[in-house]
Amino acid sequence: MIQSDRYLSDKERRSIDFPLELNAASAAEYTALKAQHPDTLVGFEAGGNFMFYGEDAAKVAKVLNSALFTRETALGEAQVTGFPPSLWARKSKELWSAGNDVYLAGLNEDGTHHQTKHLHKEDYLPIGSIINMDGRKFRIDGVDFDKGKVSLQDMALADLRMPIFREEPLSVVRELYEQQDEALDAAPEKAVDYKVGDDVVVDLPTRTIEGKIGYVGETDVRIDTSAQGQSWDNEVINKRQFEDGLRQNEQVTTQPDDTVKTVAIYPAEENRMPYDIVIQTIGSKSPTLDAVEPERSTLELAGNFHITDDDLGVGGPKQKFARNIEAIRTLFQLEQEHRGATAEEQQVLSQYVGWGGLADAFDPGKDNWAKEYAELKGLL
């Protein structure tokens, strides 16, 4: 059987040819990356493959019908699967089309990792997109990946206030969506000017990406979003999608003079933090401009934060938990309002101490932490 190569099954043979190298440093990097993307299938290049571990591995193996092994790794005993880097484009699209967020971390020469691709399931078929079908325009109202169905609203009937919907297979609608993308790619468009190092804000149908252009390729643009410089804190988006976002911003900033707004910031009082912000609408065609009184509001602009509390981080587990929760809520508020923290909010954020000593908060079996567990789960 050995001589005729019948001793091992195909699955066993693949396990021999399937390197699982993952040293301690890489394991720590993977753990940090997975913590940043807990609901994303994270493929981590190791041993010559993009590897998936634990629950991610089980989901990937089911979608790709790939071999699933249980191995002792630097992460402990875990289920593992993967695919070679040469297949990453096709395999990641398969995972994406099944309704998964997918993040592939490629290997650098120094052993660290960079973002090869980050696919968001909401971008596979964006809600609100318009497609042409049967000579009519339809708006994508909902996508059900589990059932492979898409809910579409007839735009002509919507204008008549008749909310009529139809359901079509996901594969059919995605194909129409891709065909429209190809048609847009072939159409001549106004060139946009940008380069590596530019600060940009790109509004997508499902989210806004803000950062610095780190790389411009033939089909993709990488936007570095990290303020701390982590290699994985970036977004790679389709180049056409990126340039469309820049064109939209250009349209907003080139409105007629009578709709342009200027923002000026003046110190309220010397040597004080609060500032007056004056927002004035400039109307070159307006005869009553001189009579307009500028609207004024105040905003406290916080500077660099300096720790002055000698007891920072001191307290029992429940106290630390409460401070963590307050810091997270503050962060959510800042993100929602698209602004930086005030001095008081910086003080709240500085009280965040992480979860290393608060494992009970994540354990549904701890009765004395049931309230905290429910609060944390609901928040995150």
C-alpha cells in the first residue's frame, strides 16, 4: 500500500503537506489582530499558507469544503485550516460571497504581518444600491446570505408611494451589480488628483474611512487609519470606489459661491482652552449678507493629555469594570459625533485599564458577575 501510495487517505496526505508553523511572536500578533476583528474570518499567513484557527477554521472549512485538523499550536490546541497564498483572491471571494467579513494578514520579510485584503460583507451587495433588471430600476433593500436571497424595491412604484418588493437569488443580483461596475469602469470619468501621503476621507455606502494614503496600486488603494502605527490598522478598498468617493467630495467643495460655508476659529479669551467657532454662509448674490449675524457656539478643544492621578488604575474588579464601561461609552459617543475628546472625556478614557484581570466579566457562569456580563455583552 505504501509503494502504491494507497497507505494514506487524501485528507491524511494533505495534513503532512500542510505546514502549521506559528511561533510565539506570531501567535501574539494573531491574537491582537483577532481581538481587533472578533467577528471577522482572520487568515494569518504562517507556514506557507493563510491559516485560520478555532471557530474561524470551522467556518472556512465548511464554506470552502477544505480539510479541517485539530493541532497543538502556539495558540494551544485548536482547529486549523487554510489555503496557499496563490489562491487568496479566489478563496477570499468565496468566503465573502457567503456573507463573511474576511481579513487576510500577509507575511512581511521581518516576520510581522500586513493587510493583504479586508473584505466587508456589507460591501458585497451594498444596501441602497440601484440595479437595472427587466428594463426597470430596483433598489437593494436587504440581503439574506443564509437563504441566498435579495429583497428589491421597484423604484418607479416607490416614487408613486407604492412600496412593492420582489425577491431574487443573491447570485443573480450580484452578477448584475458586477456588470454595472464593469460598465462604469469603461465609461470616461474626470481624473482625480491624489498621491501617497495625502490625508483623505472616503464616504462609502456603509461606512466612512479616514486616514492617510499608504499605497496606490493598479486596482486597490490602502488607507492607513492607525494613529498608533499598528501594521494591521488600515483599509484596502477598490481603486474605482476610492476615486468615486473623491469625486463626490470634490463636488461638495465646488458648490456655487452662494452655498459655500466658511469656518473660522477664534480664541474666546487669551490663555484659555475654549474657542468661539463662527460659521458664516457667504452669498455673493445675496443683498442681505451684511445684515446676517454669525451664529456662535463654544467648543472646548483639549490638548495633549497628561496623567496627574497617582491612583490611576487602583480599585477592585467591579470598580475597574465600571470605569472600562464608562470609557467605552465615551468612545462610542465620540465616534458617533465625529470629534475628539474634551479634557473631561480624556480623563474618563484614561481610566480604561483593559480586561486582563477581569476574566469573570466574560464568564456567563459567574453568578456574581451576571449583571456585568449582560451589560458588557449588550455594549459590545
